[in-house]
Amino acid sequence: MSEKINLTVIGGGPGGYAAAFLAADLGMNVTLVDMEKNPGGVCLYRGCIPSKALLHIAKLIGEASESKNWGIEFAEPKINLDKLREWKDTVVAKNTVGLGVLTKSRKINYIQGKASFVSPSSIFVVKPGENNEDLAFDKAIIATGSRISTIPSLDIESERFLNSETALDLPAIPKSLLVIGGGYIGLEIGTVYQALGSKVSVVEILDGLLLGADRDLVSHLSKRLKSKFDEIMLNSKVIEMNEVKNGINVKIEDKDGNTVEKTFDYVLMSVGRKPDTSGLGLENTKVNVNDGGWIKVNEQLQTDDDNIYAIGDIVGEPMLAHKASYEGRTAVEAIAGHNVAFEPKAIPAVVFTDPEIAWAGLTESQAKEKNINVNVSKFPWAASGRASTLDRSDGVTKIISEPDTDRILGIGICGFGASELIAEGALAIEMAANLTDLKLTIHPHPTLSETVMEAAEVFFGQSTHLYRPKRK
């Protein structure tokens, strides 16, 4: 049946191109529409990939600076900003051009342009500098992603006022940078600029950084950021900004109503993202959008219009590239007639700061909010031999488990390389593994992955490198 299907995918990000590629592999006739020359979306062009390239540089600079603690000293880094931009752009181009090659190899009809629905079975594509095109389809997948959220009252016209995309263009290395928002994007970009030489300050309206992550994980990061950043202002908000000579004057108010004025060379606003359905012509379909702006879908990612599916940031949180890719593949399999549903037990989340924070499944905070009885076992990285060899004992691995069965419900990791370690926890949750399964799985030594095994051993009071008898 699938080989007769004409599928149109609107949006070429990680969700859209993953869907298009699988559909082509399954024998469908596929059209992929996106505004860029090649697939990739915000993630590859202006998000995940360029930011991680720059974070790698930040990590290198940080380790070079800290090496004096080990008896090795390097000269102060000389930063060639033009060369750094060029390298970052090369990384982006390599990935996006590669996706263009894969698109052609799969014989996908790629159209560069802006698509909008004319009816439940056709779209109109506005092309840059070319003839526009009408296109009929049997099935369609909307994968248009999200756009940057702003605080309209604070928007100002200034080259010194950055968002999460323009900041990655590295317009300058400011002497001082204010980051508005203590979420993962702002902290990651702040980490980059701090490493390059900026004095970074953060203002966050809540009483802590990284809403959604467990506090015991965030505590390690907060401690390190306080030593690296110039200032972290919690329970505070920016109430006014004005451009002045050589900077932006910012008025900041704390929870008690006290205000201070500070001037920064640059300001970065990073207050999240919101679903992007503007200009899609959804009014010409039966697709419905909820109060949060997200498209309503069922477990097969099918909208209220039977022929139209939606995936990624536009269908709800978490707004993560790997979640979009998984949804894209699920939607295509559903269109192909397979018995599938999007019902993962765990979607890993990663904050690529220093140290990294990652979690999957149920968090301890969520368990408390929902009154779910759980067991929590932790292994501090201060007891990890491998962490000691890296001089990075500022971390912890924790496991959330079900009391009656010891089944693993969640895992959280803060520490060097947490982004790579979290996959084992996600697999354990998906496979309904229990603490004994992790305890009995031989992990290589000396590695940071051992902290996952030893966190399970802690529950039984049998951790080799941490004496903590099991509670009776």
C-alpha cells in the first residue's frame, strides 16, 4: 500500500527529514518542502549543531585553563573570531549538504519554499525567485518546528540585543553580556561567551536555574557557574532596557521590588520557544490547535484531519530534536499501515553546560508533584575513580525506581559527559529493566558509566566504592 502513497512533508528539520527519509525507504513518493537550500531546520542551521560546535571550543578553553592545576600551563588563548565563525559554519554546511545528498539519493522531490494548505489534499508553495507551485498529496506531515519566544515589552532595535540564533553568529566577544533567562539555551550560550572572555550575568525570574531538572542535579552546575559567571540574579526580572553609547542600560527588579540599573555591552534574550504554525493555512483544513498553540494529534500523530499528521515542536513538549525524529518515523509507519503509536517511556533531555545535566523518564521532582512513591539511589562522582582522573568529581548519578518491583522509572546525571551516559538509562527504562539488571551488568573500568552501575548497587547497600548500608 505504501508505494502508492504520495506523501508531502512540510518542514525539513530533524523531524521532517527523518520522516521523509523513512517514507522514501518504505517506497512512498515523497515531497519535502522547506525554506532552506538543504534540509536541516533550526537544529542544524541555527541551533543544536552550531551551539555544540561552539561548546566544544568552550570546553577546550576551559580544560586548557584548568590544566595548571595538573602542572601544565598554556599561554592565553588567542581567539580569531573570523576563523572561529568559519569553522562553525563549515560544521553546519557539512551536515546540511550531507542531508541534501541523502535527499537526492533517496529520490525525494525537494522543494525550497514556503508551503501553506489550500485544502485537506493540496498545498501552495511560494518559492524564492521561482515560479510558485500547487501540489496535491495523499498524506501530509506538518513539521514546521518552533520559533523564538520574546518579551514584547523588552524588544529593542539594536545590534547589541541578541536572541538564541543571532548569538551563535558571534557578532563580537563583548566585555559584558547579560543573559535574560536561566533555561538551557541561555546557559549554554552563556557558557560559550564566558569561555571566549565575556563577563556573563544571568537574570532569572524563578528561584532557580533550569526549571524541570531536579535540584540536586542543578546544584552542581549552579556552583560551577557561580565561579565562572559574573553574577546570577534569581527571583529577578528585567523591567526596562534602553540602548546607550557602547551598550544597553538594563533596569532589573528583584522579588521585593528593589531595582538596580546596570549597563552591559550586549544582552541576550533567551526565554524559550513556541510552536510555529503561522502562515500554514490550517483554516483550510480540519486541523485543530489547542490553547497552547500546539496542533492536536493522537498517538499515531494524526490530526483531526485524517490525511494530515503533525510532529515535533508543533505538537507539544518536550521540544527536542530527537523527539521530533522519533515522532516523524512513527507518523510514517502509521501512514504505511503499521500498528504503531508514539508512547515512549523515556525521552532523554540534555543540557550541554559544564558540567552537563541529563535526565530521562520520571524525575524526583515529578514524583513528588504527582505523589508517586519512589526509591531514589545516588552515586556521587566524588567516589568515582574515572571522575578523579579527569579532575571532575562535581557530579552525581541517581536512579528513580518503583518500590515494589525495583523497576527503573527514571535516571538523572550531572557531570562530565552526561549527554553520552544518559542513553543507557533511557534504554533501561524502555526495556523495563530493574535495579538488579543494572547492578549485574558488567561495566568497563575505569569509566564514568560505572556510576550508573554503582548507583544501582547503592540501593542494595553493596556499592564497591561507597559505603552506604541499605536502610532497614
